[in-house]
Amino acid sequence: MAGGKKGKTEAKSKGGPKEAPKGGKGNAKKDNSQATPAPAKAKGAQKIWPCHILCDKHSKREEALEELRNGTSWEDVCTKYSTEKARSGGKLGEKLKGQLEPEFEVLAFALPVFKATESKEYPYGLCKTVHGYHIIKLDKKQ
């Protein structure tokens, strides 16, 4: 019978370390080294290339958005409605987190990359900042 008890004890000790990753210092080091690459991917994009159409009035932004939804090109709508950067298609260039107005930045980093073939269905970002009313699209993200 002593051999039977010994077998049970060995089984318990083998099972014990499998449950240990919930606590113990030794296992935490192993978990951290394995988990290190994942958070970098979970953070999402760190750089974006946004474009925007900036309007003085909410009504102008709604008119511009309606034209985009009806298939008018971004460049044409930008030239007609935007109060700035119209000649460059509203391109703001490469932006890192922390370089844009907070309400603009949160929205821009959440947008999918724009595909011209899906322009009518694209979820353009809409926000208001101290500068005015924006329609945002995203050309690229990394």
C-alpha cells in the first residue's frame, strides 16, 4: 500500500507545477518572456497617414459627406468644401500618436484604411475640433 500512496503523491507533485503559473515568481519570468511580443501587436497602429476635409459649418460638412456617399471623388469634394489643404487632397502626412487634436486622433487611429473601390461604404470619421468640422479618411497605417 505504501507504493500506492507514493504513486498518488507523485501524481499530485506532477500536477502541482502545472497549476503554479497562476502565482510563483519562477513561472512569472517564463510567462513574461513568452508574452512580450503580444502586447506590441495589441497596441495597434502607431503611425497613420490621415486626410481630412475641414469645414467651417456642420451643414457644409454634411453636404460634403453626402457628395462622398454619392460617389464624388475625395479630391473633388476636398477642393469644393475644405477650408485648408485642398490642393493636397487634405493630406496631413505621417502622424504619430500624440500629434493630433485628441478628438481627431482617437477617431483617425480607429478608422480602417481607405479603399477607393469602397468609397461609398467607407466609414468616414466625423468630428468637431477647435478648428471646425472634419471628415476624415485614412490612407495608410502602421
